[in-house]
Amino acid sequence: MLLPIGDDNRDRKITPVINYLLITLNIFAFIYWQRLGQDLPVTFGYATVPGEILTGTDIITDTKVLTDPYTGQDLQLPGLQRTPVPVFLTLITSMFMHGGIAHLLGNMLFLWIFGDNIENSLGHIKYLAFYLLCGILASLSHVFATLILGQNLLIPSLGASGAISAVLGGYMLLFPTRGVHVWLFLFFVVTIPAFIVVGLWFVFQVLNGLGTLGGEEAGGIAYAAHIGGFVSGLFLVKSFIKKAPRRKAWWNA
């Protein structure tokens, strides 16, 4: 088990205020807006639903009551809620919501470690644009994978994972040999090049995606969004890099 806990930030020249802001917004949304995930109308109303994105219409379904075959206990499965904003905006609102504390903490750990380096390379505004654009592309990857593979179009998805996957893709391209400190087997801390740490993470996403695509997403994890976000970040990050000011030739000085 490899758990990243930090990286080499000695060359960072700016305070990553946008990265801090994104982390704060995610935590705020989960605690205050989602009420620690207990506010189901908000959670289901602002999540991305593939069927809604494909049709451009808000879809509302009834709550179902299921009986646990082992305990005999009745369980309520909430239906899709009314979306108070145009459904296409859920491609953005869903990026700041999470399904549980573990989901939130895992995503914020990766964003904390890898996001500041990308912001340092792109600058504040371009980093924000990169994060949001790739997050949207990641969600669209999930939407179209769901359609093409015949999965349930009414299962909502949420979380910052797609955008953070793009951050990882950009990180691996820009800093392939940078040392990443990882917790190995919960006993040792070692430093490993980023291309190994992030590469293993991506292989894990692909293998899990191959195991779930064509059926329902395992454990509610939208692996297509992870893969789509990573590829988007890999291909787009260089187009967002700050251009160094051109030096004037001596004859134009």
C-alpha cells in the first residue's frame, strides 16, 4: 500500500491560495451545505446525473423502500431530487460535494500534496481555469462512458476526484522525477519518483475501470471520470503554463 503524504516543495515560489481555497470550499460544502452528507435533497439535487446531462432536463424519481433480506429492516433509497440550477451547472457543483468523510479526506490529501506545484507552474487564475475545465471534462467522460456502456443513466455522481485526477496527470507530466514521500505498508516513509507513484495510481484506476465498465460502477466510484480527468490534465496542462516574458533583442532595446 502506497499512501502519499507529501512531496518536494523547495522550488515553490508562490503561496498556493487557489489550492487552499479549493480545499476550503470542498470542506465547507460537505460540512455546511451537505450537512456531513445527511442533507439528501442537496446531495442528490446538485450531483451530476448522466441522464440529465444527456437530455438537458431535470429528472425527479420517487424514493424506494427496500427490505434487507437478512435483517428484514426496511431501508429508504432516496430518489433523484429537484435540481434548483440548470442541470449543466451540476458538472461544477458536483465537483465540490462528497459522499462521505473518507471520500472527502482522501481527495483533499491528494489535492494538498499535488495541487500547489501545479498552481506554482500555471499561476493562480490559470490553475483555477485548468482545475474547473478538467473537472468538467472528467464528469463528461463519466456521462458518455455510462451511455456507451449501457449503464444506469440515473445514478448520480459527485466528488472532486475527476479534477484532482487532472492535477495528477499534469503533475506527472511536469514533475516526473520529483520526490514524493509515501507511507509504505503503514510502517515506513520512503521517497519515490512521481512517475512511479502517480503511474501506479493511474494503473489502479484503469484496472478497476476495466473491471467495472460494462456493469455498474463498483462501490459508486466513477472510474471513467478518474481516467478522463487524468488524460485531460496530461494533455492540457502545458497549454496553461505561464509564458515567460520575451527578452528583447539587443537591436530592439
